[in-house]
Amino acid sequence: RDVIQVTHVHIAFLVRRRFHRSTRIHFKFRIHSQVIAACGSAAKCDLARDKGAFATIDYSSQPLHDKVKAITEGRGVDVIMDFVGGDLFKQCLKCIAWEGRIVIVGFASGSVQQIPANAALLNSCSIMGIWWGEYMQRAPEVLQ
């Protein structure tokens, strides 16, 4: 599972050229940045900290937006990797920094979110998707 998630990151930042070394990334792997890991349990937060996360948020027990804004001193995060979707995506929209990027990778919650266009407009943010399986068909060299 970790290999697939790292491959998503590779595609999102290196292949699609959307990564800057100074970027804060909201997901659970470190790639030359400060990672804020949002997890669905305290145990997963512990694991993310063990893997090197700068900060963790258990979104099942505390509001994601409030904690992200506190950690980032009100700025929000530059990049969000959303593997969960659904209601968590709505919370992520409130956490994105000005000109940030949200990368949709999956819908582990079982719910496919509707994206309100005004959220992208008000934050001047980008919302993009990465369909790993389609890269296998269309651009397998990217996964090498």
C-alpha cells in the first residue's frame, strides 16, 4: 500500500511539476517538506509521527480546520493529498492556503465529494486528480 501512495506523490509532484521544495504537504510521507498528517485515529497519528510527520491531527476527535490553521499560524497548507474524499474533502477545502493545491487520489470513505467551484475561486487554489491505474495504461514509463 505504501508503494501505491508514494507513486501517487511521484505523479502529482514530480511528473506533473507541481511541487516546490518549500511546500507544506498535508499527507503522511515526508518529501523535503513539513508534513501534517491527518488520520482517522490516534493509533494512525502515532504511526505518522513515527514515520516523521511534523504534526498530526486525529480528525475523528477534533476539527481539522481549527488544528491546521493553528499549526500553520492561520496560513493553511500548500498541498493536500486526499485519499479519503467525502466529508473530509469538505474540511480540506477550509484548510488550503492561498494558491494551494488539492490532489484527489481516492475515495476511501466510500463517498465521492461534489466540488464547489467557489471554493477554488475564493482560495485561488487548484484541484487535480491522480488516477494511478490510468497511468499504467497511458504512461507506464512514469511509474518506472
